[in-house]
Amino acid sequence: EELVPVTLHVYDIGSGGGGSALNRLLKPLGLGAFHCGVEVHHWEWSYSDISDVRPSTTGVFSGLPRSCAGHSYMQSIPMGTSSIPEDDLHGLVEMMERDWTVGEYDLLRHNCCHFCNELCLRLGVGGIPPWVMSLAGAGDALVSGQENLSDLTCCRMVVEGCCRQGGNLNDEYVEAIPVLTRSVLKVPA
């Protein structure tokens, strides 16, 4: 039974430096806005609400580790080892795809960090560090019950070299990072 390393790769949202700057400001508050992926068997797996596809289409994708275009690689966190053979990993991911469709994506409750957490749990290496999901958790607590926020995106992407769905590489990239206004958060001016 061969053990394979499981590694969480964490990225600052976006690639223009804004995500890194935002995370430097949020770090003292114990918060951050991150994209992440899980590397197993030399592929990195993640989840997105890839644009321009049917809502029932999978949002799960794989790509080269530490290379998700559209985001700035920040760090890798060894999660442990798993005895899952590569064929079984593909079966696991295929099974998970039913619950991780484009239409199910939610910035605060069902995003790439939540997917990575579930994948790590299913691989038997435990959950991802809480700080990776801290901003989504804080946002969820602030806007709980705000239905109009359910379609916001943090890492909408379809990028050559990053995202590989069904063996096809795509060459478009779209990213939208919403700004939560005072009125949406019901915070007095």
C-alpha cells in the first residue's frame, strides 16, 4: 500500500497584487481571501463556478500544482499522506462532482476552500486549517439570510494551464470579486 502526499496549495485571490495587499490588511484580523487546491498524485484539484456553462456542469477541475493562473501562489501546507490509488482518486472526484456543480457555487458557503476541506477529509488527512476559510466564515456570519449574495463569485476562472476539465484545456479567464456595500451588510453609514 503506497502512501502519497496530500498538499494544500493556498493562493491570494487574483494575480494583480490586490489580493496580496488585501490579505496583508486582513491578516491582523485573522482573516484572508484565498483560492486553494489540493495536490494528490501530482495534480492539483479545486472547484470554481466556471462561467458560460450549464449550472449542472461540474465546477471541479484539475491542473498543475502551484500554477493556478489568475491567482498568486502563496504557500503549500502538507496535509499528510493518503493510501488512495490514483484510479480510486479519480473515482472519488467523479463522485464528488455531483455535489460540486457550477450552480451550487456560493462565495460564502460552498467555494473552493470548502471543496478542498471536503476532499482532504475524504482522503483521511483531516480538514484544512481554519484560517484558509476565515473570510468566508466571517462573511457568512455577517450576511446570513441575504439571498441576493448567493450568486457572487471569488474565483471564476477557465484558464489554460490551470483548469483542466475532461482533458480539455480552456483559454478564457474571468474573475469577479464582489464588493460588499454598507447597505448589503446593513451597516449604518
